[in-house]
Amino acid sequence: MGKELKLVSEATLRSHIQARIRELGEMGLFISGSFVHTERKCGSKTCACASGGPKHPCCLLTSKVAGKTKSVYVPVDMAEEVEAWVAEHKRLKRLLKDIDELGERLIRIHVAARERRKTNQARVKQVKDHLDS
Ligand SMILES: [Zn+2]
């Protein structure tokens, strides 16, 4: 966390969070996992791929479920779309992380501002006491 970030006001942080929440509302379809370009045999015994020829390019969506890698073949005509879903999910995670960090800064800044107010009040009281004596 940089020093310059501490100078941001609570109101600014709140508006940054609101902006990200609005962005969440405008998200397209998303899906978790990694999009992988790979190749496979098609399963036909007469195809060149069955006898050591070139395999067929294909796409996989892989994800970890309870520590195990799960993968699903993505049909070619869906590949571009699913790749976009994966990118959108990354954006979603980034937004959630940003919101967390901004919220944390908001909490910290609030405490710091309260401490400053206390210190100022104490100074004002000191001056008053001084003037009264
Ligand atoms: Zn084949």
C-alpha cells in the first residue's frame, strides 16, 4: 500500500467501491477455469490421427475442484465465446479483490481520521486550558 493512497478521503474510497459495484452489474457471462488450446485424436480409426498423423486442435476448459483437475472439451464453435467467459471471470475476481482492498483502506482511513480528530480536540482543549489559567 503506497503512501499516496493514504491521502485519499473516505468519500473517494466509497465512490471507487461504488464504481466497481456498478461494473459488476454490467458483467457478461463468466466461468471459472483456464482456457487451454491443445490437440487430440478424434476417435475415428480411419483418420490419419489414429495412425500417428497430426491430431486435431481443440480447446479445453480446466478447473480445480477439491484439488482435482476437471476438464471439459469446448466445441470449436463455442471456443471464442468460452474464452471470453474465462477472461470475464478474471475481471470479476480482480473487481472483487479491488473492492476488498478499497474496503480495507476505508476502514483504516476511518480509524486514522478518528485518531486525528481526537488529537486535534486534545490540542484545542490544551489551548483553552492554557488561556483559562
Ligand atoms: Zn482424427
